[in-house]
Amino acid sequence: MLKRFTIAASLCAVAMATPAMAEPIMIDAGSIGDSFTIDYDGFSDGTTVDGLGASTTFTVVKVTDDGYTFGYAVTNNTGAGVDSRISSFAFNTNPDIASSSSTGDYSFVVQDSNYPNGIGNVDVCYKAARSGSCAGNRGGVTPGDTGTGTLTLNFSDPVSSITLDDFFVRYQGITGAGGITSASGQQTSSSTSGGTTTSGGTTTSGGTTTSGGPTTSGGTSSGTQVPEPGMLGIVGAALIGLGLMRRRRRFGVPA
């Protein structure tokens, strides 16, 4: 019995150590003026590249029946002896967009294209220079700088709300990273300010934020990844099972 409990406890511990993923960002007509910020890591060929980092902040500025317009700010947080340019950023939409346009530092748009480093197809990406792919080999903001502009998502039919998910950035011209010259970054956390967001399938409002971590109010979030809530049920089930096994032994019932 002790061996069985030890195995169950070990499985629970492993499951609880698995971080929850940040939830998609839900936006509707009531979200005008709200902002959300996405933080990114950097990786190449499946290996994290220390020193690479970025964030994008999106602010909802206009909503129509079939279009959503955002202000964006892309900040290059690369440091620790590493240099890079952020040449593009990308995300997926639900429902799918019919078209998109952009102004400012990332004014070139590509839809339904492959994003490098094994990410695969993304619904839309925004680049600092014209090229035939989402890689965006030229241009972009350098460490400590921020690129700004606006982007509009257009839909073929009226939509009451949309969700944005799977956020990525592309690093080019990397130096100081052991021979790695390009890399991608994926979303590590998110925080929202005001409006309505989605957290674990529950819609909340009034400045509540989600980041795959503790939900807080007042428009900020720690960004800390936490165990999935369902893991608590697994732990409870293991403890109940242990109690039943002890009860059966007490009354002479084989375990």
C-alpha cells in the first residue's frame, strides 16, 4: 500500500509542476481603451537563448461590426551581452481574418504564412521590412527601443467578439549568443488592463488579468505560471484512495 501511495504522490507532484498556459485574449465592443501586454522568451532549434526578450502591448482603439483596430508597441528587451533586432511579430485570430493592414514601424503584413523555428503557420504577421515571408530578415527595433503603430483586423462577416492567441516575435541579427544569428520568441505571460478577459474558461471583467498565473485585479498581473486547477482534484482523489485502502485493511477486507 505504501508503494502505491508513493507512486500516486509522485505522479501528482509531477503534474502540479506543469505550468498552465496563458489564455487567449477575448475582445469585444466593450474593450475599447483596454490594453494587454504579451511577454516573450527567445529560442532557436528548441533551445532557449538566454538574453533574448521582448514584449508587445496592444490597445483596442476602434471596433466596428467587421473590424478591430489596435495600437501596438513592440519593445526589444534583449540584454545580458546579447544584441538583436525584432523584425516581426505574429499571432492567431478566431474567427479567421479576411485581411489586415498596418501602419508605423511594422507596416508590412503577411497572412497565413510559416513562422520560423518550428512554429508553423500563423494567421497574420507584421514586419518591419518587405519580404516574402514572416521571417522579416531586415529592419526592426533594437535593444531598449520600442516600435509603434496601428493595425486593423478585417473580417468577412460581422463578429460580436474575437480572440487573439499564440503570440510570437522574430529576432534577427543576433550577436553574443554563441553563433546563433536568428531566433523566435513565444508568449511566456500576459497581462491586461481593464475590460473583459478570459481566465480558465471563465469571463471576468473590471480590470481582472490573466497570465497563466494568479488572477489579480486593478489591471496588473504577476505573470507567474501556476499549476492547473484540476491538479488539486488529483491530489484529493489520491488522499481519498489512501483512506479507503486503510479502512479496508482495518475491517479485514483485502486491498
